Amino acid sequence: MSNSRRLGLAMIISGASLWGLSGPMLQWFFQETHLSSSDYLVVRLIAAGLFTLIFLLCRKENVFAIWKYPRHWIQLLLFAVLGMLGGQYAFIETIQVSNAVTATLFQFAGPVLITIYVAFESRRWPSKIHLLAIIIALSGIFLLITNGSVEQILLSDKALVIGFLTALGFAFYTLQPVSLIKTWGTMTIIGWGMLIGGIVLYMLTPSFSFTRMAGALSIGTFSMLIGIIVISTFSFLLYIGSLKYLSPTETSLLSSIEPLVAAFISFLWLKETFGSYQLLGGVFIIAGVLFLSMKEKEEEGIILHQKGA
């Protein structure tokens, strides 16, 4: 095995593990502070966006060039508001109304929606293995929601709606910025997307106050907030960096450890418990995404798993 391949494997495994860790950390943060999703997300998106753009500026990259092209910055604004902000808000809200593992699994179901969209867009039925993968993943979502019994649905109506929006948001911010990323690079688009999304949310949340938020934080919760922002941003940079050394299929397969890490940490740290059918549902969702990642070489250019920090 070459050194570059070892580096790529180390990066994607570390990045996926850190992202799986960030979910339970965020769940604990909400339990301890009782702050809203908007309060947290304003700080996270603005801080992570600034961090990414400053990092690029330090590398002498012209991050402002995109604003010279109206067609491109209009697409960027759509991505920032509907994709980055919408997807991140739905994911974090799902954590608040359910738990970190459920939110991670709903997000992980995003590739199912991507596969269905690509099939309609190309007017071509998915392959047999992809149809099987969709059925397996949807069965997993059913088990996750019901724990095997439709008479006792375990998730609230709000959790179901927000969870679906999490998967939809993931699919949107994976597919919509493809042309922008090819032209301007992933980190530039993600950096601007986070910063713009955070500013828009700040403008739409009149109740938000940095002073009020600071007053709600203790030394412990403030340290956790900084840790979440750093870990989630760093995990994304590791993921993107791994694509230099591994194929998109390999990164998709290896990133399947995210929900496993989230479940393991939630069980040990937050004392979360799950029904046997829910656990089986989680396995089905992961298995379905693994099957979806087994794409033919000519389709490998489509990255099924991209995240905002």
C-alpha cells in the first residue's frame, strides 16, 4: 500500500469518526444549555465559514473572484440558503427533537434521494443492485421510526418531518453546487456557503443575541461549543482532503462508520437506548448506502457523500 493511500485512508476514517462524535457532543450541548438550534447554528456557520475562507486566503487563493460572475454568485446564494443553511438546520433540529443517532441516520439516507433524483434526471431506471439498496434503506427507515410496530411510532410527527428534511437537505447540497465546485473548488463554495447561511439566519432570528448566548454558557458548555465547531470543521476538511488520494466510492464506503461512532458514543456517554428493531433499521440504512456506493466506474464521478462543516 502506497503512503498516499495510507494517508487517504487515515484522513477519511478520522474525518468520519470526528463527524460521528460531533452529533452526541451537540446533543449534550443542547441538553445542558437549552439554547435553540438557531442560536447555535448562527455561531457555528459564521465561525466555520470565516475559518475556512481565512484558511484559503492564507494559501493565497482568491476567494472573492466568484463575485465577479452574477450567474455563479446567484447559484452560490441558493446553495447557501437552501442547501447549507436548510440542511444544517434540519440536521440540528432533528438532534433536538430526537437524538444524535437518529439525525445521523436520516442524513445518511440522503444518498437514496440522490439515486432517485439521478434516475429521474437521466430517465434511466437504477440498476438492480441500486433498487435493492433503496428498498433496504427505506425498510431501515421504517424500522427506525416504528421499532417494528406501526401501532407505536417512536418518533414524533415533528421528528419525522424534520428528519426527512435532513435527508432532503443533504441531497440538495450534494447535487446543487456540483458545477460551482468544479469551477471554484469545494472549500471556496463551502466556506462562502457557511458564512452566507450564518448571516442570513442571524438576520432571520431577531431573538438572537450574542450577549444572551454568552450569558447562557458556562465554561464547560463554552468549551464544548468551541470543540464542536473545531471538530466538525476539521472533519469536513479531512473528508475533502481524502478525495485527493481515494475514489469517491471508497470515501462513501468508509464514511459509513459515522452512524456507528455516533451510536457507540451515545450509548456510552449519553446513555441512549434503542430498540432491537431500531438497531436493525440502522444496519439496514447503512447497508443500503453501502450498496448505493458500489457504482460502476463511469458513474464514479458523482460524489454521494459531501458535508458542510
